[in-house]
Amino acid sequence: MIEFEDVTKQYPDGTLAVDKLSLRIPSNEITVFVGPSGCGKTTSLRMINRTIERSSGRISIDGEDINSGDPVTLRRGIGYVIQHAGLFPHRTVVDNVATVPKLLGWDRKKTRSVAMELLERVGLDLKLAQRYPAQLSGGQQQRVGVARALAADPKIMLMDEPFSAVDPIVRHQLQEELLRLQRDIGKTIVFVTHDIDEAIKLGDNVAVLRVGGKLAQFAPPAELLANPADDFVESFVGQDRGYRALTFLHTDKLHLNPLPEDLVLDDDGKPAGWLKGGGDLLPIGATFTRSDSVRAALDAVLTSPTGHGVCVDENGKALGVVDHAILAEALRS
Amino acid sequence: MTWVGDNLGLIWDQLSEHIYLAILPVVFGLLIALPLGYVATRFSWLANPLIALGGVLYSLPSIALFIVLPVVLGTQVLDPVNIVVALTIYTVALLIRNVIDGLRSVPPDVRQAAIAVGFGPARRLLTIDLPIAVPVIFAGLRVATVANISMVSVGAVIGIGGLGELFTQGFQKDFLTPVVVGVVLSLLLALLADLLIVGLQRVLTPWARVVSPVKAA
């Protein structure tokens, strides 16, 4: 657990970047700091590895004040990922990943095998290991950045707007992969973003900060959407928060209707299209699985030409359909 | 051509003097400019005055420097130290800008990442900042080396000028061969030195030559 107690950062010119911030960041979960620019989210993050020193208050990791030791040693125990990755341009991909183990003096063989394993883990082709960062795409560089942060197996990983410089499709992929990775590694991740959707998607907990470095609300995303603490949080969360809260409603208990006659399946039992008069097939629209949210199910219904949203299993096989009535029932309860 | 055959010993002596008079200042100049440039990036208010001072020093006429230095240093007029010191001053004046620009060419996110993953200041300078600054520093090194090789000859006017002495000899005797030999050899020397530096840079910076990928993917 990382604990902020009355932490303040004031610059010599008097600017208050962070104002008496107190919060507890639970271990093994993703905590997101979100807010408009000037809210002190990045400052708060960087105070954790002391790349910015707090002015007053206390920050502790598992009860121990981070100022009790040497900052360089502290930093080697905390993974760090930034926007544009910040890879070392003169070192190969595998050497970039091996940075912290090398600083810690691990033996070469172990360092190398850990680095290669991590490259695989973040979804990079091992053929890229001997390339230089300039030879990679933005998304690939960011994966290397994550691998570098994880190389010495730190308990904590700090991520400062890591995905904001890549295009939306790659960003979506990287977000999904971070969630998948986190299911395996269970790190204490502190993630900074200005994008509330990213915060809601990734965070187990979200800290909304307002300009001037004050904490506006600290809550799980579903709670944030359902009960914003004040007008600022409500407007920051956005207008369609009711709709977005559907993300946290699961489809696993949703009643499914049997597959309708006009749904055409292929040989594998996957939905192929809707049969309409004249023998034409209309497209299926979006589908959803039992692990998706009600938001995905609603999307399936809205995009289906027949108003039936198809539920499929993990192999893409059609299980059943939902319609407006089923969703309305689920929303009412 | 018989002159060349008869004077191989002299030519060789002048050539080797030329090499050490030109190269030694490059080494000293680099050793002085590196810490100076580093200090200027740590205390950024120093950078502009230092670069300006470098510009002023570089604009001093070399002849004047060769003549004034013995007075300042208390050396003999014919002491090669004068040439080495003068050319070292030019080298520092030229390299200081390149060292500062080179260290500043480290992208801010790279610097920030280096600090955040736990590089101490000394290790960061030696293993991150300096290697990344190599292309910019070496650009200055090439100019300084070639400039030094040409400027050593000016020293011949005060009697120590490597291949330049072949010029004075030739002009005094109204005999062109030594002049041609001197010109050709200093040209070749400059070319060879430049090639060596470029080669060294290629070895040091394999990363600077990589081809960018398709930006998509």
C-alpha cells in the first residue's frame, strides 16, 4: 500500500501543485489519477519515486516513509513508464529492457533471459530484440517501455500518460493488454491520465483531482459514475455517465432467448448473418460474450438489423440472443 | 622529384611534427571542453556566456596568438608548446558549443526516464547523456581537427609549423617542390584524420544509422 498523508507540493514561486493530498493506494490493484491539466496528477505520481520531492506531508510504501532511504535505490525498486516511452535511443530493445537488472548488478545470463521473457510477455516479436528504438512503431516502443519497467520485478509500477501519444486503435490494444498483463502480475499500478474513459476502463480505483491539486473524489469507477461527489466530478465524468455505468453491469446473469430461425450459422456454429426475404444475408452487427458488460450487449442490440443482439461463447459460437425487452428488464433490476 | 628522395628524412620529421602539433590540441581541447560543457548544462546560465566566449576566442587571429602566448606563458618563442596551447584554445572554443548542444540533444523524456529508473548522476552522464551526444560532439571534433591541421602551417611563420616549414623553405629558395609536397601532405593528412574520426563515430554510434520503420504498425 502506498499512503499519501497531507502531501503538499509548493514550488518556490508559490504555485501550489498538490494541496494536502491524502489517500491510500491499495496494493496489487490499478489506481488511476485523473483530472484536467494543472491538477497535480503527474506531480503526485512523481513524488512517489521522488523525481519530484514533496514540500510537506508524508508518503509511505507499506508503512515505510519513502524519504527514509536513498532516492536512487528507491527508484530501482519502482517501475516507471512515460508518454513516448523514453527509451534509450543508443541501446537495443533487449538492452533497454535489461536496464534496471544491469543497474542492480544481476548476472548477464539471468538478465538476458528475464529481458527476453518480458519482451514475449508484452507481446513483442523476439526478432525485435536487437533493433534500436527508432526502428519500432510508437505502440511497440510503449510495449518495450512496459517491459523495461517490469524487468526487475518491482512491486510498484508508475505509469505517466503512457498511452496518450499513440493512435486510438493502438491505445485500445495497449489498454486491453495492460489489463491482461495485470491479471497475471498483480502489481500495484499508479496510472496517470487526463482521459476519464481510460481511467474508468483501467482503474480499480480512480482519484479525480481538481486544478490546484485537491482531491475531488477517490472511488471505484462504478461508484464514480453512480455517485459523483460534486458538480466538478459530475461534469468531468461527463454527460452520459449513466450509459457508461453499464460497463460495470455484467451479462453473465442476463437471460438469453433461443436462436431465432432467421439467424444463419456457419459450419462452426458461428453467426454468419440474418436471412431476409429474397435470400440475402444482412450483417450480424456487434456480438457480445458472457464476460462482456451490459454496455456491449446493448451495443449488440442497437447494431443488429433485427434488434436481436447475438451472444457468443469464447470461440465465437452463437449461444442465444437478447432483445430490448431483456435489456430493459436487466436495467430495471 | 629528386628533392623528395633526398629529403625523405626532413619530410618525415615535418610530417610527424605536424601530426602531433595538430592532434595533441584536439585531445586536450576535448578533455577541457567535456567537463566545461557538462558544467554549462548543469548551470544553464553559464551556457550562453561560454558559447559567446568561445566565439570571441575563435575569432582571434592565430598569428597574434602565436606571438602573444610566449609572453603570457613565459615560454621561448620557438617552443612548440605555444602552438599546442594556441590550438587547444581554438579547439575548446569550437567544441564547447558542440558539447553543450550534444548534451542538450538528449530528449527530455529520455533524461526523465533515466532518472526515474535509478541512474545516479555520474552513471547517467557516462552511459546515457554522453553516448547520445556523440554525433553532435564528433561533428565539432571533425571541424576542429581539420582546422588544426591547416593552422599548424601558420606556425611556420614563427619557425615551428610542421609541413608549413616546407612552404617557407620553398618560398625562400623560390623552389616549388617542397611547397607542393607540403600542400599535398597536409591535404592527405586532413582527409585521413577526418576519415578516422568518421570511422570511429560509426563504430561508437551504430544506433544513429538505423533506418526508421514504417511509422504505422
